[in-house]
Amino acid sequence: MFDNLTDRFEEIFSRIRGKGRLSEAEVDAVLREIRAALIEADVNVGVVRSFIERVRENTIGEELFRSLSPAQHVIKVVNAELTNALGGENLKISYASRPPTVVLMAGLQGVGKTTAAAKLALWFRHQGRNPLLVAADLQRPAAVEQLRILGEQASVPVFSVPGDPVNTSSAGVEEARRIGRDVVIVDTAGRTSIDQELMDEVRKISQSITPNYTFLVIDAMIGQDAVNSARVFNDALALDGIILTKLDGDARGGAALSVRQVVGKPISFVSIGEKLADFDLFYPDRMANRILGMGDVLSLIEQAERTLDKEIAEKGAKKLKGGKFDLEDFLEQMQQVKKMGPLKGVLSMLPGVPKEIRNADIDERELVKVEAIISSMTKAERNNPDMIDGSRRSRIANGAGTSTAAVGTMLKQFKDMQKMMRSMGMGGPSPTKKSPNRSNNKKKKRR
Amino acid sequence: MITVTVVLAVAVVLIVSTIYLVSRKSRSKPSFPSKTSVVARRPIEAPNGAVISEAIEPISENLVLPGDIKRGIGRARLAFARLFGSILGGDKSSQQLWDEVEEALLVSDLGIDLTTSVLDGAKASMAVSDSTDGVGIAAAVKSQLRSLFVEQPRDLSYSQDSPTVWLVVGVNGVGKTTSIGKLSAMAAADDRKVILAAGDTFRAAAADQLQMWAERTAADIVRSVPGADPSSVVFDAIQKAAARGFDLVIADTAGRLHTKSNLMDELRKLRRTAERDPGHLTEVLLVLDATTGQNGLVQAREFAKAVGITGVVLTKLDGSAKGGIALAAEAELGVPIKLVGVGEKVRDLIAFSPDEFLDALLEMDVQNELSDED
Ligand SMILES: Nc1nc2c(ncn2[C@@H]2O[C@H](COP(=O)(O)OP(=O)(O)OP(=O)(O)O)[C@@H](O)[C@H]2O)c(=O)[nH]1
Ligand SMILES: [Mg+2]
């Protein structure tokens, strides 16, 4: 969702990168552009203002002029602030010790609450729970029927009684208890935050069912109003998190950033398509990584330009894309990468590297061993590892000063690696450019 | 020049080799957390969940009377007036005033480009007239804003020969079906015989929702089974309208993100059907939600490109959002905002008038100015 923002930043930074000195006017110009990019991405104007102020405070000053590469300094500060704005852990549901765990869904009209309720129910089912859906939107024509149909699709029962939404909600929770469902999700009517009467109503629902989790459903396309509405709903209901919907479009999703900043509540789930399974937990740190990583990819490029042999790197990339990456290439690339410094440092500059890997203990000596094994192979063996039989294996082990078992493990894991590379979508567009969240399934007709 | 792709390719090798090292350490199969937060798309299991109870809410709303339409207007005016709010109070430098005007425009979702050009235009005109107080600034900004509107009729048009066809399009959840209900009431108040075409055959219970609106507004409805071809529903509605002497067919469509090319193609096809004899397509209305941010402009562009919109219905102006993006869309595409949705009731749809909008702004400004002088 932040792809556009990422691209804009990349463009802005590219203009100052490589500059030895930055005048205050140049910093100002960059900040103005960052401001425009953020506003265009629907980040709230107030949030942008304080964001820019913080960046300015942290950039302008002695440090900037002392720093070797002022542009890098600016980029670093911007990224740190962004990560800060987005950061945080993903939601870990703790279930009520006395079931059912009660979940309340609220939000403006037309944001996708009903669909999100059904998706959440399916998600709970996949966690091994037995949810009940409660249709307490008695306002919109056919909303109950809509939830009933969606519930059927998700194999989750739906409860509703006509009349008053407050009664319906508490009756729904009661029903869940009675029939032994361990999660109950209450869908409520959409309401504008300035409709006093309807805000009172949802407050009453909340008081009557005392939810364990209250989620505000927000449309990813929402503009400046996001923070106002979120604030009012938070005051009324004490939100636990946000469910961001319609992320499969091309909205820039700046609301996610503002709402977290202003209301202090994280995005808990994201909805990324019309199918019920298009829904999952949101990982703020991963998203922040992606934005943060962008800035560092630039420095990685700089470093790569200095140290890498362009031809070899390009050859490797081509092979990766073509799915023909063999041990020979692996050895070559490994030697290249070694030139760029410690693996850990390089990894930290990469976008989208999962925390588990970034923080893993890496023993650089292991790399040396791998190198030795591959170096002991013949060219033919490197091109076609399948030909390596028992006798070849012991020859290689001898040459590398290791055991045949170690050679076998290495070969097997290289195979896994190849598989992984394929599943990581090498051969498609570069991973930072193409949002993995966006499925553009032209072939599959949805109806 | 080493490209990003190359670096990323190297990166992949790096990541992969790291996984290799990590997995060697832990002696377990490498587990690579998915790069995205997307779970594998699982097919949805066959339904077996029992519906415990089901309720259909009663329809208590009466038919609208002509003239009721006007009643929402006060509320809309209020929403418009909030655009400038209280920016003109107090003792402020002209820079502060300009900053506040800028922020007010940005907060209304007008967008940074348009805001900048409105402010630049206003400043340029101020340099000539030379007044730098709040009133002067407000007037200059107002006249800039006024020039953004197109000079075009904003009423919905009927063709000479019946049946007239209106097609209603937009992204998910913006208020298409509700607006159609309100339009149906408007047309009925105008003594037109209306058929609603349930062209949303995709979303669960969409046709039921439209049917309730048909009942509320004493219109007929043509609907089909879930998953049916929307074009054939619209086709049937037009045939029926022609055969039975109805004046107007209003076609509902499924909400769709403008990024989904197959669905936009489907809409093109729908438009061709709606144009065909004996129907006379006079309006393709894009429904824009006032809470929408900058993406609204992209929506307007894409829907205009695909099906050629003739007007915008701006919904949910009764909320706290200001809907500036519809103005940006009108300014860029020259497609007029024709109607404004100000609530969920059948009467909550009113005609849009730029002058009223600006008058509302001006009234507010003058009032502020007066109370300052007290
Ligand atoms: N407050 C307010 N709510 C509105 C307005 N117009 C529509 N709504 C509400 O917005 C929600 C969505 O409206 P729908 O008419 O179902 O929207 P739609 O575009 O047909 O939705 P899909 O068919 O699902 O894409 C409903 O809860 C409506 O009551 C409006 O002007 N003001
Ligand atoms: Mg609809």
C-alpha cells in the first residue's frame, strides 16, 4: 500500500544523494517535497506537520554539517521517523478465559464492516475457533441477509433478532454462550462520527456486551477525515485496533499512519480482496521495514556500485530471473557479496528481510566452508548438482576438508534454496515495485 | 549503472544464503516467513453452518412527497461551511492566515496540487487588489474556488423518448444502491415511472437491498440470481420498461475497484447494453464518498475513461468529511457534481449548487468578521 509513497521518496532522495553538502535551502526543499508526498498519500495534515517538524529538528543543526554524507543523514532521519510512526508489534489475540471472546466491529458507512466481520470469523475458524456472527446492523436494508450469506460461505452461524441493535447484540453474546461458541463477532451498522444518537447507540452496545476486542474498520481510501472519525470512535469505544479494508486498490493508505499516530491504536488486520480468505493480521514492523528498507536500498546501491563487478552481478540477476541459478553462480555471487562487507551489515540494508533472519546469528565461517565445498567441485558438477553421486561426494568432501554428510546437506539445502527463490517470485518484477498484497488476477474471473 | 534489480537479485542470494546458514545452525528445515502478510488463498469450504435466526427489518418509511428533497439542504450547507470553519478569527499575520487557509483546503481533501494552485491564484489576485486581511483573503480564495467549477447544467437529464436509462457506478461501499433509492424517490416525486435494475449480482444480498428501496419508493425492480450476467439484468429491465411504458431505468452496479481491469471491462459491456435501443442512456453517475482521500481523483479518472461519466453524486456529506476530492475531480475532468448525499434516509439527496456552496463559505466568513469586530 505504501508503494507509491516509497517511490516518491526514492525520487526525492535521488536528487540530493551524492551531494557533498546540503544548504539549509536544499533541506527545506526536500522537506517540502516530503510533505507533499505524505499529504498526497492521505496522511493527515496535522500529522504531516509534526512529522516534518521533527525531521527538521533532527536534521538541521551541527550534526548535519558534520556528517560525511548529509543526504544520507536526512534519509536516515526521515526513515527513523517513519518507522516510529508506523512501528509496533502485530496483534496477538488472547482469548477470554471464560468464553466467548467477544469482538465488536464498528465504523463509518460503507467501509466494509460486514464483509470484514465474515472474514474475521473465517480467520478465527482457521485458528481453530468456533465463532458466531451477530448481525446487529438493523439499519441498512438487507445487511442481515448479507451477513447471513457471508456466514454461510464461511461456514459460520449467524445470529440476529429484529428490533433494537443493543438487545440483538447482547442476545447474540448470550446465544454464543448457550450453544458453546468460543468467539462471537458483532457487526454493527455504519455511522458517521458526528451522529450523536448513533454514537450513543454503539456505546450502549459496547457497554452491554463488554467486548474483549473492539475494532474500528477503516477504508484504505479514506482521506483527511480518518483521524477525526478514529478519535471519536476511540473516545466512545476504547478501540483495540484498526481493520484496514480495500487494500487491494491503489490507495496510498496514509490513514494507517495518521491513525496510529493520533489515536495510538495499531492496524491489527488488513483486508485485501473481495474473497473471504483475503484477510490477515497486519505486521507493522514489516511494513515499516519496507519503507525503511527503501532508503537503505539506495545506500546499498551506492555500495554495490563501488564494490561489485557489474557484469557478474548482472549475470547472476539474469540467471535468477530465468530460474537457472546454479552452484557456479552461487559461488560467484557469494564472492561478490563478501566484498560488500559483513553479511549482517548488508542484510540490515535490505528491504523486507524478516526479523528472524535479520537478527539471526550468522557465523561468517560457515560461508567459507560452503565456498570450499563448491570450489572442490568440477564445473560440470556445479552446473548440474544432480550428477554428484557417492564417489564424487567423497572426492569433494576430501578436497574441501569436510565430511561427505556435510556435502550432502549443502547440496540438499541448495535445492531448497532454488525452490525458495522460485517461490519468492524471481522472474517477476522486483519485489519492491510490485506490491505483494495486490493480486491482479486477470484470468480468474471473480463472478 | 547497476540497477536495483541487480542489487535485489544479489539480495536474494544473500537472504537465501543466510537462511542456509541459519537453518544449518538450527538443523531444522528453513522456514521463510512469507514476505507479505497475505495468507495462502484457501478455497472456502462448503457451507454447513446453520443460520440460527434471521431477521428482515421492517420497512416503515413512507413514500416521499415532492419538496421533501429540499429539506436536507440546511445540513449540507453546514457541512460546506465547515470548510473554512473559524480560520478567520483573531489577530493573525497574513502569513498565518495563508497557512490556515492552506490547511483548511488540504483538510478538505482538495489535494496538494489544487490547493497550491488555488493559493497561488488567490495571492496573485491579491497583489493587484492589495488587501491582506482575512476578508480579502477569503474572497480571493473563494473566487479561485469558484473558477474550478464547470459551467454546465447539474440536473439529471431525461431523453425525449422513454425509457431513459441512468447507470450508477463507483468503488465498493460509496453509496451507489442507497443513492439509487433516493434517485428513485426523486423521480417518483417528479411523476416518473421507475424500474430499478439490480445490476449488482455479485455482492451478497445486493439485490435484496435494492428491492427494499424499490418497495420504499414504489418502483419496480428487475433482478436475477446471484452471479448472473449484469448486462442481461439491465437488458431485461430496459425491455420491460419499454414494453410497459416506464419512463426511467436506474441501473445499480456492483462496487468495483478501478484497478481491476476485468471488472472495468465488465462495466464497459454494461454501458454498451444500457445504450442500446430501446433504452436511452442519458446519465452515467459516478458515486464518490466524501470521506475518500486523494484516491477519489484516481477513481474519477478511471471510471471516466472506462465508461464516460456524466456527473458525480457526492455522498456522506453529513459526516465530518468535507469531500474536497469531488471538487478536484470536477476541476480536472470537467464532470459536474450533480447531487449530494446527506444521510441514509430516502430524502437525504439534494441538488448540488456551487453558488450555494460558495455562499455558505461567504456567509461564514462575513459572520466571523462581524463577530470579530464586536
Ligand atoms: N451517512 C450517510 N451514509 C450513506 C450515504 N449514502 C449511503 N450511505 C450508507 O453507506 C453504506 C453503503 O451504501 P450502499 O448504498 O450499500 O453502497 P454501495 O456503493 O451500493 O455499496 P456496494 O454495492 O457494496 O459497493 C450504507 O450503510 C448506506 O446507508 C450518505 O449520504 N450519508
Ligand atoms: Mg450496492
